[in-house]
Amino acid sequence: MVDIIEIIYLFILIVCSVAAVRMKDLLSSTVVLGAYSLVMAIIWMDLNAVDVAFTEASVGAGITTVLIIAALSRTTRGEYVPGIEERYKTRKARRLKNGALFIVTLCTFGVLVYGTMDMPNFGDPDAPARHHVADRYIEKSHEEVYVENFVTAILASYRGYDTLGETSVIFTAGVALMMLLRRSKS
Amino acid sequence: MIETILGKYNYWIYIALMMIGFYAMVAKENLIKKVIGMSIFQTAVFLFYVSIAKVKGGTAPIEWHHSHLYDNPLPHTLMLTGIVVSVSTTAVALALIIRIYKAYGSIEEDRVLVLEKEGGKGE
């Protein structure tokens, strides 16, 4: 009933994410984030989401890491660590702020866990998300789109407008990047 | 009680991951750390969606004559779109950070705010 392998992977995920957040050296943090993405791709493989897994392995683990390293090469590598004196002076304020934010995070966690109580169990075949339109895609996509892979059929045909929207988001991001990073003449 | 825990512990671990990213986004002063936190948050949300698609005993959503039950292909499709959009978000955020570093010489949020208040070094 309990999948040991999946639990081990999820544990690695938690460790990687905490390490990525806590490390002072931003380059190591980025590399750990890449490892996190790769383990995430393995979990998706385990959950039978093969298309999502290889997209994550190439785009999430590859391109995101490269982008962050490129940004680091143009800024600074180390997180700013205040000197002992300054740290001592701001200690109280810092502790108060981090404590308050930790409590906020904990409350959000509680509310979200409470929200899962109404959800169907993991892997439940009768879950509502599993039926309705998804059934139709599985039954009809072969005769309507002539593609064996349902994900491809939905992505390119049934929900083609979503993909068009995605493409326009990438285009907008590209234009924004060009405007932000162009060299000013002054 | 036991049944609830066994049926839902996956979701709780995903929520814990989301909260790690969320904490990094709100509590860290370093802007790149915030981007890393955002990345963790987004990936955890995708994981949550993909897990909704999983059916016990289901096979990958690719037509196969031995299969009698497929996983739900719809969340997979949506998350494919989501991953690409999240990379676009990250790219724009990093470009903004590079600009901030050029203008203020720092990528720490509190220091940038102090410099902004002094009104000196902005472009």
C-alpha cells in the first residue's frame, strides 16, 4: 500500500529543497536546485507522466539551471552575510521577522492540509478529476486525432488554444527579456 | 484515521514542499533565493497536479492493447504548459534581477530598499 521507493524520492526532494534554500553560496544552491528538478522528473516517471518527466528533465533541470548560472555570472555569487556586529545589532528584529513568517507558513500549511481532507484518496479510480472530459479524450482521441499518445492529442488538438497561449507567453517573455537586457547607449 | 493518512500522505508531503518554497519567497532577502523558492513552489504545484492524474493500476496515457486503465492525460498536458510558462517567469525575474544589480550594485532586497529611500544610485 505504501510505496517505499516513492517515499525515499520524496524524502530526497525535501532534503534538496531545504538545502537549496539554506545554502549561502548561490552557485551551490543552483546546482542543488538542478538535482531537485531531476529527482522530480524521476518521480513523475514513477507516476507515469512520461511527457512531463522529460520536459522537466530538459527544461526544468537544464534551462532553469543555465539561466540562474547566467544571472549569477552577471551579478554576485555569494548571499550577503552581515558582519558579527551588524548581525548582533539586528538579531532581535531578524528573529521576530523570521519567526512571524515561519508561523504564517505553518498556518498556510495547516489550511492546505485541511483542504486535502475533502479530496479523494491518492490513486482513487473513482475520483471526479479522472472522469468526465478525460474519459472522452481517452476513448475518442485515436479515431479523431490519429495519435497513440493521448497527451500529444490533447496538447496539439483538443487544447490547441492553450498551447497557442503558452507560445504567446514565451513570446512575451522573450520580448520582455530583450527590452530588459539590451545595452543602453548612454 | 489510518486510512486517511495512508490515502493522503502524498499530498501532505507535496504541501510541505510548497511551503518550503513559500518560506524562501517571503523570508529570504536575496532575490536569487526568492527565484529559487518560486521554482520549488511551482514544481511542487505541478507534482500535486500530476499526482491527481495517477490511478491505481493505471498505465501511462499512451495507447496500448494490454492496458485496461489509463492515467488521466489531462493534468499532464496542463502541466506541460505550466512548466514552460514557469521557465518564462524565471527568465524574466532573472533579467529584472540583473537590471537591479546594475542600478543598485546589490541583489539583497533590504539593501536595495535602503538605497531606494536614499534616492541616490537609481538610474
